[in-house]
Amino acid sequence: MDDGRQAKWWSRPATGRPGRDEPESRGGGEGDAPSVRPDSPAPTGGAAPTDSPAPLAGQEPQEPVPSRPAGPPLHEPDVYSTPPYGGPGPWAPAPPVQRPTPAHGTPVPPQAVPPQAAPLPPQPSPVTPQTTPVPSSSSQWLQYDPWGAPGQPLTQVGPPAGTEPGSRKNRRGGAFAGMLLLALVASGIGGGVGAYVERTGGLTTVELPQASHDNGDRAPESVAGIAASALPSVVTLHVSGTAESGTGTGFVLDARGHILTNNHVVAPAGTSGDITVTFSSGETAPAELVGKDSGYDLAVVRVKGVSGLKPLPLGNSDNVRVGDPVVAIGAPFDLSNTVTSGIISAKQRPITAGGEKGDGSDISYVDALQTDAPINPGNSGGPLVDTQAHVIGINSAIRAADSGKGTERGGQSGSIGLGFAIPINQGKRVAEELINTGKATHPVIGVTLDMKFTGDGAKVGEKGPEDGPAVTKDGPAAKAGIRSGDVITEVQGQRVHSGEELIVKIRAHRPGDRLELRLTRGGEERSVTLTLGSASGT
């Protein structure tokens, strides 16, 4: 087939490979190897190449492989000039040599190993033995050629069965997934156990140490002991009238049902209101007013039909000293049976409270005990007791931080640690008079004071009520020689700075008591002695 062009092989044999001819030069230029015609006869034999490798130990020597006869190309020319099969390419090693097994056990001479391929150990042939006899001429063509042996499968030396990369990868992937699942399960279990241990402190039931139950006994002088002794005698009063209502505290005076409280606690009831008493046990009973006095801010009510009353013992306020511990009991803001504690922070503190009416008839003058035990609205009328649970005062007033105007009796301001109690010595006298007569008496000296005087002391006025004399005729002051315009500066050795303080000091005593006063007249100081008179309270 000569069409005027030289036939070109699509591949070029590897250098030094026996049995292959060099292909024709593409350009046919000088120095190229002569071209091989397709119809050129192939040599029948040839000498073994001199560079053939020596046979390995234990392996039979290999015979030289005859060259393959020339013939037409089996495929179209390779435009990429790929090296011939059987030789190593630039990107992959040479395929292994196939050793077919002839039929009928015909011995096959050993194949020569290509010079560029490393010798391989003999492998068992996976090819099924052929039944067709192999011609003698083909026995000389033993180099593997997939196109020369179309009936033979393409074989390749690889890893043993079951160790292929795909299978290994699949097994590795499965093992990794299993390990990951196991790690997730273990971490979940560990996290749950850790959270449980953190919450409970361990894997067992937690039992915290605790003190054993006691019998509840406390020292009698402790706050708890004082409260346990005094609470059964303290009551809460709920008062309602036509215009207003209120809550306060009181305490039992005797087994007959008399209860002492503040006047401003029962004042909302008026003459027709209701008064209800609630005991510490929760029992309630109606009460009736026995008597009241606005000047002392004290009142007595009585409950009937109640048995088992426990009177609260009375102490002596003259024995109190500054710094003595005290306990206040009451119902601040209607919180019944509330106990607070503190100390006596001052004595003989002259205070005035009330005055809402404007005419002065409701003003109370108290030579009070001052305490820092918290007292709030609702504590009024409750007992202030000492360490023996004896009453030493009646809680009546507080100094409020937001008022700025003095002491208040019924405001809603809270405690700032300035509470005031009526001394029980004064309260006892007034309570006895209210129970016995329904009224209380006030000690007087028989003078009218100038309440507008701004100097130091209490000044006797120029005129009395209804333009009468400032010094009552035949009264205690007139008998002692006191005149209009005198300034009283001391009572029983205690300094007096105003007219209110003089009233407080006088009311701290009983009618008939003898008092020593000091006064100034025309720049001169004088001392006088008088016996207190009596006047009915309101």
C-alpha cells in the first residue's frame, strides 16, 4: 500500500528492548534510523541481547525472546507518541509480563525479562488453561502483547486478595466511623455522669449534716427567752370608727381583762366605734373602752368572757440605766407578734407628740425612755421589756427622718433607731386611775407659761386664761412665792430650757409630790419649794 507517503508506526519501541525495530523517522531527515516497511519479513530468530540480566537464584535461565515479525499497525497512530506497551512510560511503571500456560502441559521456555524492568517473583497465573494447542511458531513470540494475544486477559501484579486499596479504604472508613460513634457515646455518657456528679456531689444520695432537735429551751435572759415569756401577754388591737381605723398593740394588766395601750390607738373608735383584741394564740375578742387620757397618751380597754389571761409583770423605770438591753414587742404594720431588740439609749427625754387638733388638747408630754429597738407604726401601746421580761415602758412615738418637725405618734414613717416609750412608773399610775375612776389626774404648779418665750428656761406669763392672772390664786406656785415674769430654770436639779420641758418634768411626778425649783427674777437666782396640785385630765 504505497500511496506516495511512507507509513509511520504510531509507537516507538523502548531503547534496548529485544525483538523491536526502531520506527521510521517522522521527518525522514539525515541521521534517522531507516524505516521499517509494513510488509518486511520479520526475522525468525535472533541472539539474546548482551545486556540481559542474569537469572535470579533458584530461577531457570531465560531464553532470548525472538523479535516480533513486522506487520501492519494494530491501532491508529498515536499523536501523543506514547511509548509502546511493555515499556515504562513517563507516568507509570511497565505492566507485568504475562506467562500463558500452554495446553497439554507443553513446556514453555522461560521468558526474558526486559532490561528496564525489575525481575518479579513468579506469580500463579489466574488464566484458565487453554485447550487449543499453541503452534510452534508462536512459542517464539513470548513477550506479552495485549494486541498480540487477544484471548488473554490483562493481568497485573497487585496486593493479595482482600487487601485491595478500595477494600482497605472501606474497612478503614468503617473502623473510623465505629470509633467516632464510640467516642460520641462515651462522651455523652461521661458528660451526663459529670453533670450529675456536679449537681449532687457524687453518685450517691447526699445527706447534709444537721444539728439534732433540741427541746426549744432558751436562757430566760436571752431575747428568745424574753419573747417566749412575754408574747402570751401581748395583744393586737384593731380599731374602727365612723371616719377612720387603725391598728396598735397592748398588753394584759390583770386577770380581769384590763389591757393598757396608747390613747392615739383607740382614738379612731370615738364613742361608738369597735375595738377587737387578738391574742398571740390567734383568738379574738371584742373590747370596750375603760378610760383614756390624751395628756399622757394612755388608755385602758377591757375584754370579757376570756379566761386564762396571763398578766405581764411590771418593772420599775427608775431602775433603768442607759445601755440596758431591752426588747420591744408589737404589731408593726399589722405584723402581729413581732419582736425587736435594742438598748436604752437615753433617759428622761422630754418629748411632745400629737397636736393634730390644733388647740393643744391632744398634745402629750412625756419624759420618755429613748431606745434604738426598732419601733414602727403598729408598735404603739406595746411593751418595752427588760431582760427579766418586765415592762419598763410603753412604746408610743418615733422620730421620723422625713418629718423634720419632731416626734410623731401615728405617722407611717419607718424606724430610724429613735423610739420613745412612756416610763412604766408613769403608766402604772395613770392606768390605775383610769381603771378606778375612768380619768387620770395631772400634777400642776398653778401658773400660765409664756410658750412664745425664746430664752433659756420657762417664763411665767403676764396673763392667764380669759385675761386672768398668770399665777393661780392660792395655788402651789403662789404659795411658793412665784410671780409673773419669773423664769424657771431647774426642777429637782434638772435643767429646763423651755415651757414644754417644764410641763414634762412636772407631769413626771404625782400630785402631792414636793419639788424644788430654781428661777431668776430681775437677774437674780432664787430657789423655791412647792407641793404639786392636781387637775383632771381629758
